Amino acid sequence: MSPLRGTTTARHAKKIIIREGSADGERIFCAWDDCDNDAVSLYTQRVNHGSPGTPYVTRYAFCCERHRQYFLNGHRDYGNTSS
């Protein structure tokens, strides 16, 4: 079902937390090199580091769209898609 014309779909940013080893969990930080902000679920990127035909998929998470775009602009593309 598509949204009605003139309406927007709400997207909620959720911090990414890994719950391995501790009850409270650990926050994931932005994958951009100079950033110490928390990564959020809206700005993730799936990247294939392998060559075509040999997948090696890694997921990166960022704090904002700007840092995600910086990463994409400086990265080689082998079928990368947003996720």
C-alpha cells in the first residue's frame, strides 16, 4: 500500500546497540574515521569488499547521512546497496 499523496512516511532513528557479554549492551560508534557519535539505524550501508562473483559483505553504520555520503564518495563500488 502506497502512502497518500501529500503525506510523508516517518522514519525513526534508533541507536545501534550490541548486547554481547553485558546486560546493558555496547553502543556502536559512527564508522566515519573522525566521528565519535553514536551510529543510528537509518544510516547503514552494506558494502561488498570482494570482487564481482566473490562476495565479502560488511555493514557499516553512521550517525548521519552526511557521513554516509562521505564514505560512499570515497569508496569503490562492487554492487553496494543501502540497507
